[in-house]
Amino acid sequence: MPFFFRKNEIILDAYIFNTFFKTRIFTFVDKKLIGFMRVALTIFIFCTLNMILRAQESYTRQKITPNISMKISDYFQIMPPQQLLDRYASSRIPIAMFTTLDGRADLGINQTATQWGPNDIDMLLDFYKASIANLYSQIDFIQSKIIRVDDRQFIVFEFLGEVVDQTLLGGVSSIKKYNYIQYALYKGKVLLFNFNCAANDQQKWQSVANEMMSSIRLK
């Protein structure tokens, strides 16, 4: 066989071997890299969820006013001013408003302008229950009663409320929320503490809302 044919065969064999070897190496490296990235992503997601759960279940007592304090979940932050104005431009600005880092749950503290007597707590229970029921198309009360928090009477309403509206195209849209509200008679006015989130997040936030509401202290 002429030498140049043999030489070409050697070069071709070397090229095929080299290409095959590189392909196998790169395939091996790619698989290793993909596997590493999957593990890293899993660890990142786990750590993020763990941090969120820890933040939800850890609390810091905050002074809302000189006379009002309560524990706030560390996953909450003060609602940014622009967001506060966008949501409450046409209503009474709350004393304080908090929202979660993802904006899916809110906690507000407010005070009514109406004067009430110190013995009006039972009347207030009926009044606010009827008022709340009128705001929703469908409402399911989990609890509606008078409780004691730090030896002070509070009205508590815990419920799922749904608002159903007709759309411009003739369809139906609905918003369903989980709410945990407490009212307290305080210096002739009514203080309102209101937590709400999407109904789908009830299980996630129910115990947190209860913990925050149970920590309210009034001087």
C-alpha cells in the first residue's frame, strides 16, 4: 500500500479517535455540570424556603404608637408609602400598615372616628358582624366572639370572605380572602387590627395571624 494512503488512514483514525474522545469527555463533563447545577438549585430552594419559614415563625415586638404594641412576624415589613397611597387613596389612612416581603398578606392597624361607650362591646359585636357580612357575596365565619387578650376585651372575627362580580364581558370574577380581625374599645374609640391574605394561603398564615393578634398590648 502506498505510504500516502497509509498516512491518510492514520490521520483519519486519529481524527475519529480524537473527536470521539472529546465528545465523550464533553458529554461526561456536561452531565456532571448539569447534575451539580440541579443539586445546587435544590439546596438554594430548600434554604430559601427554610429562611421564609423561619421568618414567618419568628417575631419582633414593635411599638405601633406609644400606647400600642404587638409582635410582628419578621417576614413582614412596613408597607412602602407609594403602595399605601395606591391602596388607601380614597379612604382613611391606617395608623400602621405592614405587608409581607412577597406582598401576599397584609396587616393593618386603624382607629374609628365614632365614639363608643365602655359597655358597648356586645353591641359592637353584632354591629360589626352585620357590617362585615354585607361586604361579601359569600362569608364563612370561623369564629366571631368576644375574647380576652392581656386582660382586655377584644372582638374577634376570623372568616373566609368571597366577593363575586360580573365582568364587562358578562363573565364572573371572584376574590376570596382569609381574614383575621380584632376590635378593641380604647379611650372611647375602636381600634381595629386586620390581617388578610388569599384564601389559598390560609393554612400558611393562620397560626401566624393568631400569634400576632394574641400579642396586642394597650397601655
